[in-house]
Amino acid sequence: MRIRTLTIAAFALLLAACRKEAGEPASFLRSVYDYSIELDQEGNLNDAIYQYQMVATNCNFNAEDSLAYWWKAMCGQGEIWIQKNFLDYARNDFETVLEYAREQQLDTAEFVACRKLTDIALWQRQYEEAYGYNRRALQLAREKAYPAEMTRGLAVEELLARSGHRWAQGQPPADSLRARLESLAADTTARQPERVMALRLLALQDHSRLPDYLKQQDEFWNTRYQRFTDAAEREKKGLIAERDAMDKRQKDWLFVGFTFFALLLGASLYAIAIYRRRHEVERIRLILDQKMQTIEILEQQQEDTQTLQRQIQEKEKRLAELAQREQKLREMEGFLKGNESRLNDLNRQMVEIERLREQLEQKQMEWKETETKIRRNHLYDMTIGKLLPTPDNPHPTDKAAFENLLATAERQEAFLREMDHCFNRFASGLMELTPDLTQEDTVFCCLFHLDIRPTDIACITATSRSNVSKKRIRIEEKLSQKKRQE
């Protein structure tokens, strides 16, 4: 039985892959779900749970039929946990179904889950929760007008949940409720679990009913234990018979089949190993070449950046020296008024200094533009930066490449790290200067700094154009408020 189940499971997985490629997942789910029901009805509960789990894990949550099979499989698994008296496992399954049913607005699934959770809560003596689940099930039954076979036993569940609720609230049950509980406990045609639960609730109020409750409870658990024992014995005998039959059939061809399979497998593995080794060596060679090229480019960019920084520092020193010379010339201007020729020379020197200052300022602007261009080019080599739709991005970008690029917090953090790396802690410094800015505000400031169009910013951050304008206004208000405080 175990080997047959594993064989069927492997075949089902292969069939699932083929059906998914062919666009027919529902037929596969239907076949596995039907097989799970057959195993459940035959009493093979362990294999039934395995098949239910296979249905649940292979469901595509975007398809309506797959979602239906998912909650049905989860409910079937929960029913088996109830039969095995693993109420916590069953409760987790039905609570999961209830959560997804409310999200996907699956009223039938919510109705079934509420009824099962009512029973589980009653058995676990959680009467307040049982009353809440029962109230929701009654509401759905009134709104959807389910057929009689779906609502069968709902009135009994309402009776037990309401009685337990009153006992949990410390209130004695009403005479009508107590009479109905007495009738249910005395009804021999009612389900035994319901009779046991009715006797339990009566025993909570009247301790004279405790012996009847203990007697019915013992009979109930003895019956369940005997049923599980018989089912386990039948499954054991079937497995033994199947094992003996399989051993008898395998004695003739097992050695030959195993030898042939071993040779075929060895040859296949040898061929695959040779191919994979060649392919892996080639792949590693290509990766190393790409890494070396990237390292060379980064080293060259780093050298250019350092050279540019040294030039900027030298120009700043020269500008400071010129400023000092200008100050000295101004101090000496009073002493040189009597000497007209020297004054003319000083004027010419002042004109020359002004010309040199203008040239220096022009050079500084050129250096600043060059530095910004280098920093931007460095950003465009990063993981997120190369996808940004900026005017000077050398990488080709389209809407599909940068759509929802910074929609998650993880991507936003990675983008801010790249901005800090490429623009000398631009994002971190902005957040330190203005603590009121959130991470999302800082991301928008970086995008505005890169001159990205508002339409592209809306696409990158998964928002609308109007929200981008509003975000810019709010950020400007925060920055203005920070300046006023300073």
C-alpha cells in the first residue's frame, strides 16, 4: 500500500507538471482531490492527509477553481485531524481556511470553517469562541439560503454554543435551553458526540448528571478507539498482503532489472557529470572574465575620482591663497594712494585677480559637473541605479524595467545605500539634517535630485502622478520648517 501510494504520488507530480505547462491545472487538482476522498473513505487516513496536502501545495491562488480545491483540501485534512483527535492541528487548518475565505469573500468556505471551528471550540471548552463562530455561521445561513443538507445539524450546534456561552458568562441556562439539552441527551437517534456534549453542559450545571456524562463519554471514546483499531488492523493486513505479493513477483526479475537499471544509471550519470563539468568550467571562466572586467572598470573609476578630488583640493588651496592676496592688497591700498603708478599696477593686478577668480569659479563649476557626471555614471553601474529612467542613463530603460522598482521597503533601502555610496552619503546626510523625513520621503528626494520625470517617479514607486506632486509639496514643507527652526 505504501509503495503504491508513493508511486501514485510521483505520477501525480509528473502529471501536475505536464498539466501546468498545458494550462490545465484544474484537472490535475480534481484527480488528486478525488483520490484523497477515496483514501479517506477507505480509512487510509495517513495517505489521505498526504494527498490533501499535495492538493493544497499545488493550488494556484490566482485561479478561482484552484482556490476552491485549496479550501476543500484544507477542510478534508482538518476533518481527518478531528477523527484522530488532533484538535489543535484541525483548528489551525480551519482558521487558515476562515482567514482566506474572508479575504477572498468565499462565503461557503467561511460557513464550513465556522461550523467546524464551533465543534472544535466546544470540545476544547472554549465556549465564548464557539458562540462567536456559531453566530457567524447562522448569519451566513440566513443570508445565503444554503440547501438543507449543508445546514443539517446547525440548530444543534446553536443549542450547544448558546448553552456553553451562558455557562461561560456565569448565567444559568434558560428553561427552554435546558429542556432542549435534556431532549438532545435523551435522543438515541442523535449523533453520539452531540449527546456527549449535551450531557457535559448539563453536568456543568447539575452534578447529578455527571455519571451519565462519564458513561456516555467512555462509550464514545471506546467506540472511536475500536474503530481506529479496526481500521489500523485492516490497513496492516492489506500492507502485509501487498508486501508478500510484491516480494513474490520481484524474485524473478528484480536482479536483472536492478542490474540493467544500475548500468543505465551509471552511464547516464557519467555522461551527465562530464557534460555538467564542461558546462560548469565554461560558466566559471565566463564569470571570472566578467568579474575581472568589472574590477578593472571600478578601479579606473576610483582612480579618476581620486584624481579629481586631488585637483579640487588643489584649486581650493589656490583660491584661499588668492583670497589672502586680495586681503593684503586691500590693506595696502591705503598706503599706495600717493603712488599713482603703483596704484595702476595694483588695479591691473586686481583686474587680473578678478579674471583669475572668474576662471577659477568656472573651473569649479566644470569640476562639479564632471564630479556629478562621474558619480551618476557610478550609480548607473549599480543594481538599481542602472534601471533608473534618467536623461543621462547610458543603459536602455523602458517602463517594464523600472515599473514598481522601489515599491517595497527592501528595494528602497538598497537604493538609499547606492545613493550614499555614489553621492558621498547624500541620503544619510539628508535624513540626519531633517529627522522628520521618512525613508520613503528620502527616496523621493533622491529621485527629484536625479531629475527623473514625475510620471516615471509614479511608475517607479507604484503610485499616481498626483500623489507624487503632493509628496513633493509635503517634503518641501518639512524642509522649510527645518530651515525656520534653525
